[in-house]
Amino acid sequence: MACKPVTFFAMDVACKYWPYLRRVTEKCPELQQLLTMKPFLSVFHAKAHDFKCEVKWSGAYQEGAGSTLGEEVEQCNAFLSRIAVTTKHMSKAATTSPNDADVAAVASQIEELVASVKRRSQRLYKDHDGCKGRARIRRKIREEKQNLNSVVDKYNTLVPNAEKLTLDTILSDEIVWPWQLTHGDLRTKRKAFDTVMAVRRLEEEKRILIAEMNKHWKSLCTRADTLKQMSSQLSNVTSGETWGLLQDGIQGLQSLTMKNK
């Protein structure tokens, strides 16, 4: 553990790891202190998880997280290595289970195909520089879209009274699966929930930023006081008060402190 208390435990699969950690701490009581942290599912990865999973674990909905994404390390690695690109596309961490087995199977196929098409589309220009590589991915995307179209037709046939799915709708970023709509209009509720959470996170970010700037300002003031003290001492410097510096070092320090006066 770090010297300072850690508030959040950010991870791409926190929704899977945290229940495992709880089971481990039951067998190893000496690790109970790890549970003082809060699980934080990386915000971008949460978008690829089930909506219920996202609401429960996503860092965007964690009180006190501010605008933290939980992806800071990957953001740095993305500039250093193209390998980081392959770690950004995670499969769903949880799925819903409709009552009807046939509908559930078709729904699962739709979600898997949609996730695959989106991953391939994102990789189109990131992982391949050559035309052949991109052509191969485009061919795979066309094949998967054809399969997806047939599966969507099958779903619409199985659930004639539900909202009809279309290829354009399910490939959009704001899709909420009809089989997840259990109580009222989940789309409206989700938009309202996301708006409220976004406002709260921004308010927290403001408080966090003010606290960090205050700490930074105090640190700068301390350094300024140190420079003033050294400047005062240098004005009366004698041959015996060199602080272990050579003559060139003393002259450079005098020049710096005189410049800051």
C-alpha cells in the first residue's frame, strides 16, 4: 500500500476483480485494509460494459472522483507504443438474461457482433498502415454486418411487439438494448442520470483543482522565502560562507537571486 491513503482502485476490469478481492480478504484477513479503497472501473472501458455494470462500477459515477478517467497510464502509453491500442477494446463484463432462452441467445449474438464491428472499425487506421491490412478488416466488417443484419431480423421476428432494431441504431454510440428496458423509459432516465453525475463530478473537480493549486502555491511561497533568505545571506557573503559551492556556483547563484529581486 502507498504511504498516503488510497481512495480509489482504478482498473479496466474492476467489476470482476473487486468481488474476487473480497473473497480473498475473507481467507486472508491481513489484506482487509485493501477494502478501504473504492473500486473504480475506468470510464472509457465502462462504456463497453453492460449498462447496469457501468452504473455500478464506472468511475464517472463515483463520488469524489472528479473528472478522473482511470485511463491516465494508458493515455501516456498510447503515445509511446501502438501496443496500447489493443488494450483499449474490452469485451462486455456482464450481460442481461431475458426470460426467453431464444431471445436471450439472439440478444447475446447481437451484442457480440456489434462489439466486434466497433472494435474492427476503431482498429481500421490504428493497427494497419497498409492498404491490404485495411482491406482485410473492411471485408471482415462487411461479413459481420451481414451476419448482424440477419440476426437483427431474427430478433425482430421473435419479439414482434418490441421496438424494431435497425443496423444504424444498434451501431450508434447511444444504444440502449431493448431487453434492458425493464422499468419505464431507460433512455430518458440514463440521460438524466448521466447529466446529474457529470455536474457532480465537475463540482468535485473544481474543489480538487482548488486544493491542488493551493498546495502548489504554498510550495512556491516556501521556495520564494528560501530564495529571499539566500539572497540576503549572499549580500553579506564572505569567503568562508560558500555552502560547499565553487566560485562559479556562488556567482551564478548571486546572479539568479539578484535577478529575482
